[in-house]
Amino acid sequence: MPPMRPSRTALGRAVRELRHERGLTIEGLAADADMHPTFLSGIERGNYNPSWDKLCDLAAALSVRLSEIVLRAEALEQQAQAGS
């Protein structure tokens, strides 16, 4: 079976969940990750596909390993597929 490839929507939901768990606003996380709040909002909505560097910046700003974001996105994608 090929590895799971989470959608941009699942990735965005994973980032949003982690941000909420840490009590951060979009503006606060965007500032910590050195990106514009509109761009972060687009990532969370699944409209933008962040670069590797931006994902690393987000992970650092959230104080998590990049793999944690990916694993959460995979789990959310599996849930979405199971619910379809």
C-alpha cells in the first residue's frame, strides 16, 4: 500500500488544531512563523500549499516536530475518507 498523502485540507486542519491547542491566534502564530496571517489562514483552509520551509517554520512556531503535523494530517485524512 502506498504511503498516505494527506490533502491540503487535512494539513490545514492539523495546523489549526495544533494552533488552537496552544491557545494561539492566527496573527500570533503567523508572526512566530514569519508569515502573513492571510497566508496562514489560507493554509488552514486548505487553499494554499505551503513550501517545505514554511512547514518547518510552522512546526518550530508550534513547538512540534514536523512529523507531528504530518501524522495528524494523515489521521484527519483517514477520518475524512472513512466518513465519506
